[in-house]
Amino acid sequence: MRVQITARHVEVPEDVRSRAEELIQKLERFDPELLSADLVFEEVRHLRKVEAVLSIANADRMVATGESDEWLTALDELSERLG
């Protein structure tokens, strides 16, 4: 499965990137038809946003977002919405 991470106008720490990849790998165990995941990290006025677009075989794309003042909290919110 392909995982693409994009950071828009912000530097994303390596530990956050690793945690995001782990999150996507866990999703793949539950849905083996998951083809790719595009994660976009963005910061707007001190609010950190993470958006995930998942491509699944024979299904519509799934889009979810998480936002918080901390990257890891935004990822946790995203994980809850995807789960």
C-alpha cells in the first residue's frame, strides 16, 4: 500500500510522521482492500490539521480530518473518525 505524506507550509516532526504511518498500517490490517492513503498536514493560525484520503478497492474514497493545537492530538482525532 502507498502512503503519501504532504506538509503544507509547515515542518512535521519525524515522530509525528512515524505515528501517522503506524496509524495507516493498522487500518490496512482491518481492510486489506485499502490501496493508498494520502495524509496532508497543515497549520492555520496555530491550529494543526491532518486530513486523510483513503482509496479502497471497489469503494468510494474515504476522507477524514482531525484538528487540534498539537499534532499528536490531531492524529488521535483523525484515528477516531476513521475507526
